[in-house]
Amino acid sequence: MANSTTTPAEEVDYSDTCDIEEFDISTVTGAILILIFVVSVMGNSLLLCVMVIYEDLKNITNMFVLNLACSDLLFTATLPFWATYHLHHWVFGYFLCKVIIAMGLVGLYSSIILLTAMTVDRFITVVLHKWPSKNLWRKRGVAGACAAAWLLSVAVSLYHALRAQVHNWQDKFYCELDRVDFELGFYLEVSLLFFLPFAIIVFCYSAILKTILQTSNRKRHRTVVLVLCIVAAFFFCWGPFNFLILIILLYKPTDCKAEEQLIIAFHICRALAYSHCCMNPLLYMLAQKLRGHLLHLFQCGSVCRKNQMRGTGQNASVVQAGFAAQNSAVMMEPLNK
């Protein structure tokens, strides 16, 4: 899987050979990252609230969804730093450079591993449904797969983050991975963490769709459609970015126009890749059940506010009635005497 933070395209300096103005591109990229951050935080936070309040977190699909939301939020937390990096330069120091790179890579790597595990789980449920399996053992297997996804992601990310460096060039600081380390590790990671999961997912869903088409009751497999949309969104967002990085490593532009087009394509593909962290909550809204939970959540909030206002109004009425009773008693007291 390609690095989600810095790439060889960012490390190459074209200023000596070509007059390429990247200010406007960087400004637009920084604004897009801020927008993605806002949408992702709102969407994933609402999704987590709905899952915790209304759903059974021990459900296998919900376990995957919960972990994916955490992965997206972890990746989202790095976006303000990269937005500032594009709008200005790296102003957060040496230590935060390593931390932010590690967080971004953990969120990215855990997402693809969890998506692959979700697909394999759907394959076992739909295609191999005749296999004897206890639900308890299946839940333990899913919990173990989620834990393994996080551990593997942390291990790989720490390896890269520890090699990250902050460079000073023309009185500006740049947070980057080691160029040699990135090029050597990219080919292995892009094979194990992109094309291999892609091959596994294509195989599993080919078998799943074949099985679904042979059954008469297709409503039972709405979860399969949802997972398929989630996986497709991941490869739609991150696929162009990974292929472009592969092109950057293998292709060296020969003229300034080609270099400028490559830089523009890089910024576009990276913005599309980063937008994936806010895609999943939108896709989950395709599920009618989750839409109902979200509507109920907002309705509960409005009802609570109305009840609170109504209670405040009732308390005010009681207080006013009390004052009126006291005034009446005071006015009637001389007559009784």
C-alpha cells in the first residue's frame, strides 16, 4: 500500500529545471483536507454513537464496522496537520512528524486488512454456510482478526515512522519518509497490502455473487451488498493513488509539461484517496436499519429538548400559581379578621 503521507513526487525538486507553480495546488489541497476532516469527524462520530446506543456490538458485522470507524477517525485525526503542511510548511517538529505518519499509516493499513477480513467472513457465511461452525468460535475468530489487523498495522507503521525525517530546505521544514526506504518497501507493501487483498476480495465476491444469484431469497444478503459497496469505495478511492505512485517510481518525466501533469494528477489522486475516511458513514446510510437509528437519535434529541422546555414551562406555571395563591391569601387575610 502506498504511503499516505509523503511520496517520491513530493521529494523531487523540479524548481531547477522547470517553472512549476505549486502554490495554488497546495492551497486547494489544504482546503480540501480541512473539508474532508470536518465531514469525516461528523459522519464517523454519528456512526459510532448509533452503533453504541442501538446496535449489538457483539454482532460480527458490527464488530468490523466499529473497528473500521475507529480506523477512519485515526486517519482523519492526521488531516489538520497535513492541511497545515500544505498551506504553510511542517511547523510541528521532529517528534510529531513521526507520530502523525504512524497514525496515518495505522489507519490506512488497518482499513484494508479489516475490509479483507470482512469479505472473507461474508464468503464463509454465504458460500460455505454448510460448514459446521459455532457462533462463539466465529466471534472469537473475528475478534482475533481485528486484533491482528491492528497489531500488524502498528508494527509496519512504526517501522516507517521511525525512519521519517524533518528536512530544512530554503528556510522551510518538510516531514518526509526516507526515500530509499520508501522505494524498497513500497513494492513489498503494495503487493501484500493492496493487490493481494484485491485478489482475495475479487475471488470471494465472485463466489458470493454466484451463490446469491442461485438463491431465490436475495433479501437475506443485504449485508453482502453493503460490504461490497464499502470494499468498492476503498479501491475506488485508493486504487488510482497506488497506481499513480507505481507510475512515479517507474516513470521519469522528460519535459516540464509532463512533470506538471504528473504533479497535478498526484494531488487529485491523493485528495480522492484521503476522502475515503468520510465515505464509509455515507455508505452505511444505505442500510435502512441504520437510517432508522439515526433518525431516532435525532428525534430523541428534539423530544428531550421539547420535554425540557415543557418542564421549564410547567415549573414556571407552578411558580406563578404559587405566587398568585400567596397574594390571594395576603389580600384575603384582613377580611377573615
